[in-house]
Amino acid sequence: MGKRKEITGKDNGKQKMWTIITVIIVFFAMAGYAGMSYYYSDRFFRGTTINGINCSGKTSEEAEQAVAKKAEDYLLEVKARNLKSQSINGKLIGYRYVSDGSISQYLDEQKLYKWVRGFWKKQNYTAKENMTYDKVKLKEQLEKLECVKKENQTAPEDAYVAYKDSKFEIVPETEGNTLDFNGAYQALSEAVASKKRTIDLNSCPAVYVKAAVLKDDPDLKNSLEECQNLIRTKIVYIFGEETVTLEGDEIRNWLIFDERGKLQKNEDELRQCVAEYVAQLAATHDTVNTEREFCTTNGRTVQVYSSVYGWKIDQEKEIETIMQEMIAGVQISREPVYAMRANARGMNDIGSTYIEVDLSAQHLYYYQDGSIILESDIVSGDMQYAKRQTPPGIFQLYYKKSPSVLKGKMLENGKYEYERPVTYWMPFNGGIGFHDASWQPYFGGNRFREGGGSHGCINLPADKAAELYNRIDESAVSYTHLRAHETLRHL
């Protein structure tokens, strides 16, 4: 058997000493741990951050103060359109932190015995930063910004139609930098409430006053199309062998532009230009109320006037027609709209088919296509009475009727001045017309001067009246559907 080691009194002493040392160490360790636990009873553990702020060893009040300190240096940078940035100091708007108790709650939720974990494990908290500010003071600070001053603002400009490089185009709107104060205040309020430190007013939707008309505005596009149609328009007027053309270059001169080339759309002004153009057409080509040279059958050349016969443009209807055609941008060849038409073009618009009545010779000639097909002596108005004289001029037949009763002026007793039945009645100037006159003893000569003249009508022998009545219908077909359209000449 081996030799057993004996424990001496010296060894026992060492062992007791280490036991005591160990107890002392444990005691102090526990006391230290307990002390640290007590220390952190009202403080945040090591490694604790709140809203990015190191709050290790801070009380809840100290942590609140650290978070609140962020409000002390609050500045809101305001970026405005076309101007330098400016800042609003938080102190000037009463910007400050208001505790909601969440930081204190975080501290209460700490487990005291876990304080040691802070040496190797971080604890991050996010507390709601309740900031408040004075809205009245914010409005006052906004009013002091350069971007709010009227002298620093430029109004936006609407998109418009302009004529450039031989064509119409839409010039886009310009932004300007006129502020809507209420919109700007709302944007600033939201930025401050959100604790933003920068706001770009240009990116906020309701801050700047916008142009009323944008480049993609449907009405503006329609206006552009109308303008393009205006200069696309081409109207070729036909006046017999002559033509007159109205086209885009002339129409464009009727439009008004400002110094930028912006079209000043004014329908009344445009209509006035059209009216002047139509008036010039009428002055050049109308023959109503003008005199014409006419070569009589007996070889005389005379001037003949008429206010009821000839070419006459219906100016109001022609103006309206042009306005509609310009809007549509039509290209067309046509006659103007007429209020009155003649039989032919040229200086002598009577043509080659007409009735010539020579009052001096008391004779009638009926020309058809330049040849005399009927002639007759006549009796015209009684020269002794001004009211019965046959007026000279150019007239068109209204209609024809067989038989008929010619009536004079109605008297006070309800009877007519005269009533005469006729077989053939062909009026051309109010109550004046061609008709048979069986009561005339003869025709031609000086009958119209001797008290046997008519009341203004052209009296014809019965056979000649019948022939005229029957022939005039045949030649009238090419002129009108219902009325004989012969030209009457009084010379």
C-alpha cells in the first residue's frame, strides 16, 4: 500500500484563507451588482439610445432634456422658386418639445438585474417627439420671407397661340413665382409638424399660382386648329369669266398679334375685317344702283340706271358664309351669296334676251339671244300727269296672269279709282306692267301725250300682248322656276 499524504496544520490554514477570500470576493461582487442595480433603478442602462441620442446612465428627465434639446437648434430651410433659400428659426415660432411620458415608460420597463447586458448588447428606443409651435408666429415669419413680397413675384403666363415661322403654334405656359399665401402657409405648417428641416416650395402642389391655360388645354388646341384652318382657307369667287381669290395670307393679315406674337383672339374684329372685304367685293362687282351703257335698237348709246335690277351680293349672308368656311378651313370655288341676280356679266348685265321699251318712240322690241323676235307700238303713261308717267329703268317681270282685273287706288267710299279687266297681265314694277288695252283707239305716236296715256303701264294691242305673254314663258324657263325673268328696258 502506498504511503498516505498527511494534511498538516499549515495546509488547513491556507485553505481557510482562500475560502475567506472567496466569500469576501463574492460578497463584494454581489454588493457591487446590487449597487449597480440600485444605480440603474432610475437611470437607463449602458448602451441605451433614444431617438439616436446616447442616454446611458441618464435619468428619464435627463433623457427628456436631451431629446428636447434637439428642438432648440431647429431651423427650417425654405427653398423658393427663382430665389435664394431662407431659414425660419424654431425659437421665433415657439418650437419646443412636449413630453408624452413614453421615455419615462421605457425606463420603468427596464429589468434592474439585466443592467450588465448593456456592456455587450445595445438597446435602441424610438420615442415620439411631440413638438409644438405657435401658428400665429409661423404666419408672421412666412410674411417676412422674400418669396412672399410682391416685388419678388412674377405672375404666371397662360399658354397661347402664336404665329411663328409661317405657321401657328402653341407657346407653352410660364410658371412665374406668384405665391398662394394660404397654400404656402399650409405647406410650412406640415413641414414643421413633421419636423422637417428643409422644404422646397416648388415641389408643393398648392403653393404657387398656376397659369389658367396650359399647353394641353383642349380649348387652346381647338383654337390652334381654327387658326390653322384660317390660313388654310382658299375661296375662289367666280364672277363670270373673272375670278377673285381670298386665301390664307390675306386672312392672316386680319388677325391681331401682340409684341410676342400672341394671337389676340377677337371674333368681332375678325368679322369686321370680313365685312370690309365683302363690302369691297360688292363695291367692285355689284351692278344694282349703277348706270350701264346700253345701245338702243335705233343706234343711240344711253346710260340706264336701276335700283331693282342687277347683281347684288347679300353682304350679311356672305359674311356669315365666309366665317363658317374659315373655321372649317375649306378650299372652294363658288359665287358669292347674292340678294339679287342679273342675266349676264360685264358692264352690260342685261344680256342678249330682254325687252327694250323706247318711251320716246313708243315702241317695244323683244330680243331673244340677240335677235328681235317681237316688236310692237305701245302706249305708255299719260305725260300730262306726273303720277301716271312710266318711270325709266331696268326691271324684271314678277309673274304673268290671264285673265286679270287692274284696279286703281281705293277711294274713301270703298270703291276703286278704276277697274279694268284685261286678258294678259305681266307686271314688272309694282302695279306697272304689260297688258292688252282694247280701249286704246291706236298705239304709238303721241297717244301717250294726248290724254289717252296709261296710268303708267305699257299698253299693247291684244294680239301683241298675247304673243308676248306666250313667248315670254318659253324664254323665262332658263331664268327662274315660277316667274318670267325678262329684262325690261325703259329708254
